[in-house]
Amino acid sequence: MLYMGKILRKLEKIKSGFTPKHLGIGILCVFLLAVVIYSGSRIYHSGFFGVTRISSNVPVEPALKNYVLNKSLFKLDIGRIYDFISKRHPEYKSIQVLKEFPSSLRINVIQRRPFAELYLKNFYILDREGVVIGVKESNIFPQMVVIEIGQDNTTLSKGMCITDKRLELSFRLIELIKTRKFLNKFSVKSINATFPESAYFRVNDTRIVIGNSDFERKLYILENLLNEKLAGDINLVEYIDLRYKKAYIGYKK
């Protein structure tokens, strides 16, 4: 009974501290909250924040424009827009979609840069990571090195990543060839890495057999040969084999 008496006395104190002023403040807070909720709802459903402009560093497809334009920024599903673009362009490296109030949408895309072409049944344009960014029936980049790793009936599509070790070997060789200024005056057309131990590339129409290792040393030997022993006569040579300590030269008959 003593305990219940203490509780009742505390309740009386609380009641005695609750005045009409407190009631007024409570009603005002509820009213302001209602105004905020109502205003937010009106703004959300109004056309004031409707998208009127799409900024993009790549072409925007009509279907995406129809989905975005005039729709409220509050209602736009960024994830849906990202999925729309990525499914149609799996070759893109990254996609960023940003809302810009009051009425704009920005799309930033980083595209993969062509590095080489892989020839199977078709010509597949690859970036340095081995991702397919284009498929063509003919060689549309004559200045780009074509890689051959043997005939394969596999059909590749945009966005696929090729992890074949022979491709990485070819990529490393391409990078080194680009750093060797002496090769700038020649046309390096293709690399054949079907059998890595006897991989070769072509300088003009001459086959340079380089194998699968020690590329820098072998290219240094090739530079000396082209500048000295074979100066001006590369077109008379059928092949140069650099896989051994001594370079072997085969002349055309």
C-alpha cells in the first residue's frame, strides 16, 4: 500500500505540471507536422520536379528518354535506369546515374578503349582487360594488331571477358612492341599465339618467332638485326627465329 501511494503521488505531480500552454504547443507541433507531410506529398506528386533535360556523354536511347522525361525526380528509379543501360551496353566499363534538382538527370559512362582485335570466326574488338567491346565480320581497325589463338567455334558477345593465357601473352607483347620505337617504321600486323612456345608476330610480311618469354631481350636482338645486318632488306626475309641464344634467319627463295 505504501508503494502504491508513492506512485499515485508521482502521477499527481505529473498531472499538476501539465498546463494549457503545453497542450497548445502539442497541438501546434501536430499541425506543423501535418503541414510538412501535406506539402511534401504535393511536391512529390507535382510536376515541378519533372525531368526536362538528360545530360549524357553517350547517346540516350529513345526508350530510356520516354521513361525519364517529364517524370518526377522523386519517382525515378535510378537502379532501373542503370539496369536498362548496362543490359544494352555490357561493354561499358562503368555507369553513373545522378539526379540533378530541380529537373535534370545526368548519365556518365566510362567506355572501354580498344586495345587489340581477336580473330576467331569474326573479329572481336578487345580492351586491355580482355573484355569484348565490339564484334565485326571484317577487320575494321587495320592499324590495330590482330591476335590469333587458333580457330574456335565459340561465339563471343559484348561484355564477355576472355581469360585465355595466350591472350595475356599477346597483350604483353603488344605493349612491349609499342615501346620499341624502331618498330614504328614497320607494320606489325598480327600475333599468332596458338602455340605459345612458338608464338610469332609479323613485321611487314616477315614472321618473327619469339616464343613465350624473355620478350625484351629478344626485341633488343631484333632491333640490332633490323638496324645492321638486315638494314633495308627485311622484305627479303621469310622468318627470324629469336627463341635461341643465336638468331636464325630464313631468306625468301
